[in-house]
Amino acid sequence: MDNNLLTNAPFLSAFFACIIAQFVKPIISVIVGDKFDIKRAFSTGGMPSSHTATVIALTTTIALRYGIGSTLFAISAVFGTIVIHDAMGIRKEAGKQAELLNEWSRIFIEIHEEGQFTQANLKTMLGHSFSQVFFGAILGLIVGIYGAFTF
């Protein structure tokens, strides 16, 4: 086992997968027809899933370095499954609720036009679709394989 964080292959793979996924988001946004917004690189949600890329890179590097029978792999696989499930399920539902609350807020503002109520939008892009998670997994797999043999 490597006791130096800066040469720890699983950590570096996870870190770089997350960074790559985050900084690809504004570019993919432009490709699908939206405007370039650097803020997307620092927010949750979007394509690809940085959560998925991070845990898949971590788990892949651990599998290749220490084997799928290792305790580290078991911990990482369980942790990764929970993170991906959360990204696709619970957080996505929270985003739907935020959309509904934002709509109610707009209606409330119209009712009380005197300005006594101000709208503070809730973040609606919290979770990930299957395709965002899938491409996050592909990115994480590539970075994890690379990291297992490079770092």
C-alpha cells in the first residue's frame, strides 16, 4: 500500500476523473446547443456525471491494483454503488421538487406584486440521467485503467 497521497493511484485516478468530468461539462453544453457557461464546471448535475466518473475510476484502479477480492475493492464497490444510486435517484427527485417549488414561487410573486416576496431559485439540476451516469462510468473506467498502470 502507498502511504503518500500524491502517489496514491486510486486517489489520483478518482481526482483526475472528477476534474476531467467537471471541465468537460461546459464543452458538452455547447455541443448540445447551449451557451458556454464556465459555472457548469463548478456545479452538480450535467453530462457526464462527475460523481460516477470519480467512483468508477477509484473502483477500477483498486480492482486492477489490489484485485477484486480485496477489502479495498469491496469498500469501493459498495461506496460507488451508493453514490451512483444517489446521483440517479434521490438527487434527481430533489431536483424535480426544486422545479416545482420554483414554479410556486413565481406564482406567489405574481399574487403579491407589491414586492414583499422575493424569489430565490432553488438548484434544479441536482441529479443525473442514465446517459449522464453511463458516460461518467465510461470516463471513470478509462481514467481508472490509465491510473492503475501510470500513477
